[in-house]
Amino acid sequence: MHMLTSPLRPPASHTRRQCLRVAGLACLPAWALAVSAAGPGSAAAASPAALPIFDAHLHYSHDAWDRLPPAQAVALLRQAGLKRAMVSSSSDEGTQMLYQAAPDLVLPSLRPYRSRGEIGSWMNDSTVVAHLEARLAKYRYVAIGEFHIYSSDADGAVMRRVVALAREHRLFLHSHSDADAIERQFKQDPDARILWAHAGFDSPDKVREMLRRHPRLWCDLAFRSDHASMGRVDDAWRAAFLEFPDRFMVGTDTFTPERWYYVVDHANSARQWLATLPPPVAENIAWKNGERLFGGLLAAR
Ligand SMILES: [Zn+2]
């Protein structure tokens, strides 16, 4: 099912980077160098006239901080021509460091994870609730997430509290979930606003069905490549984008440190496939949807 994506395969035009990508950590000095040289390094910087991008799915977790300090991470985001970057991290300190470095650019989202290993256990760990409450009392956010939750786990006590906290604090839920877990969250709070990470790695037809049923559901397209390849939009996805031009946004998903290398490439390749859609639809998906939903949330707090 999840093979709808081919996340490990970079665009065909980037063979040299593919070597770096496959080399994993070995690529770090290369992109660190590219950033510190400001420059455009190996990935072309966005031209001033380039379509702005709202990247709805970024992480700046603890194992990235030393290799890519906040100032360099922000330099990469700006090199990519991002208008906004929705960032969460394990732990939340990474998000706060990036937000302090670029409050005009970074929109903080609160992850339930204090370290990388909690993805599969957090929903059974009641200490997560106190962690979230303490952070919510101290800092401002636009969402809780991204968190991973599947099927009936979404009805567990910790997840129920997360849905309630989002409601109390008027926050979005950024949910990496199957469709079933999305349904369960809406059952708990029909007024919830959910950003469905990776559009659930589900098929475009299923995604359309979910969007028809839930007017307060939006999708990010992070870490999937079935919607567009070689700068062309897949036909079934094109139909989804045209039916729901105000419900999709793009995202890189920097879930490991080396994924930061792709922030600029991701923005540039998004601009390519978006250019094949009607301009108002492209602008919506590129940045206007994200800006409309999240852009004013911090100021309202
Ligand atoms: Zn993610």
C-alpha cells in the first residue's frame, strides 16, 4: 500500500545528488559546505521571481542540530525561496531554535516526541500529555504534530487528550495516519482541523473521497512522488487538485538530517510540476493554502 510512493528515488535529473543521497550521512559535508558558502551550492537557489513555497512538512530534530546549526538551516530555507516553513521536531527545542532564528519564516508545530525513538510508543505513554501541556503553556504553535497514529490507536487515552488539547488551543492536528485514524479523530471532535500528512499515502481517489466527506481536512503531499514525475502531474492527482484546489499543500519532510539537503530541490521540483496546473491552482497549492490556514495563527495568540 505504501508503495504508492518511491521516496528514496530523487528526480532523475539529479543523478549526482542521488549518489550523495544513497551515501546517507556521507553527503552531510557536501551540503553543509554548500550552505556555508551561501550559496547556491549544488542546488540552484530560487530566483526572486520564483513561485513562493509554503513548506508544510519540515522537522529539525536533535540529530540535525550539530551538523546543521539553526543559522544554516534558515539559510537553506531562504535559499529554497520558502515563504513559510512549518516546522516540528523531536524534541521541541529544535523548533524553538529555528523559530527564534527566523520568526518571519518559521511556523512552529508541537510534536509529541521528545526523541527520535518515540514514534511507535508515544500513544501509550501518558507522560506525553504533561510534556504537551507544559510546552503549550510556554510557547505558541499553529498545530500539534506531526504525530503518527493508526486505526484504533487513535481512540486511546493519549490521542484523545491530543485531540482535546488541539481543540482547547485552537490548533490544527498534523496527523500521519491511515484514513481510519482520521475518521476517529473527527468523531472525537467534528470541529477539528486536520492536516493529513502525506495525504495518508493513500490513492488520489480515496483522498478525494475523504476531502468530500470532511470539509475541515487538508493534505500535505510530502515524501510522495506518485502525484508528479518529470515535471508532469499524474492525471488522477490533477483531477484531485482541480476538484479541491484549496485543500493541498507541499512539504519536504526532513525526517532525517540528510533530508535537509533536499529542501531546495524539493521547492524547485514543486515549482516545475505546479507550473503545469492552472496558475490560481498552482499558487494555492504552492503557498496560498498554507498561508491562509496557518499564516495568521501566531499573531492571533
Ligand atoms: Zn514527517
